[in-house]
Amino acid sequence: MKVSAQEEYGLRCLLQLALLAEGESLSLAQVAEREGISQANAGKLLWILNKAGLVTSTRGTKGGYRLARPAASIRLSEVIKVLDEDVLAGHCKSYTGVLDSCVHTGNCGIRPVIVGLHDVVEQALSNITLAQLVGTESKVETTLHQIHALPRAETTGKRA
């Protein structure tokens, strides 16, 4: 599974909001600064997340962004669906052939594998909440490994 930059940074913005105490909020500038992204990019992400009902915004000097629901009730599958840039429907989102669409629409031996993998990923993401991602990388990895029996990531220096 490949996580797009929009999905990753959208999740990171949500994590910034998940770290807040009840009643606190962050301005657009604060979210952008904490994540090292432009205000325009943070604004786009927060607009998408707001439109989807994952965050709320309040205008004014005391305003800002906060989670619309507790972090424990926000599932990663929901977040990824909201932030997924790929709006193509169907099982073969990665089709890169020379035709307008895949020629194997009627009988495809690969389709069950692709659909099955998507289902496994969807199920795994639906079992992980935003609250479970708050903390150090080691703590989060341990939590996810214990609760969901996910394999430990190899430390190769690569980012997701």
C-alpha cells in the first residue's frame, strides 16, 4: 500500500489536533508550522477534513481547528477515504496501460488478489484509531503490534 503525501500530511495534521487538551485549538499557521508544511497546504487539508466532519473550525482571535470527535472514535480507514486523491473507481486504480481502461474487465485472474488486498488493508485501517497513533514511534508500534498483531516495521530509514 502506498500512502500519498496528502494522506500522510492530513493524518499528521489530525495528530497535532489529537494532542490538544479539551477546549484547545490550533490556528492554521500553528498547524502548518508544527508540521513543516505551507499554510496553503495545511489549509487545503484542514478544509477537506472539516468538510468531512473530522475537524471543526472557529473563526476569530480565539478560534482555530480542533477534532470534531474524540480521537478514539476516528478510524484511519475513514481518514484515508477522505484524503484519498485517487478518485478512480474500480479495482485497478494503478492501471497505466495505453488504452482508456483495462481490457480485462470481464474475466481477470488478478482482480481477486487486488480486491482481497484492498479488503485486508481496509480492515486493518478500520481497527486503528487516531488515539492509538498519539505518542512516540516506539509506543505506537508496540501498541499496534499488541492490539492488532501487525508486523513490526523494519528500521531502514525510509519514511512511509
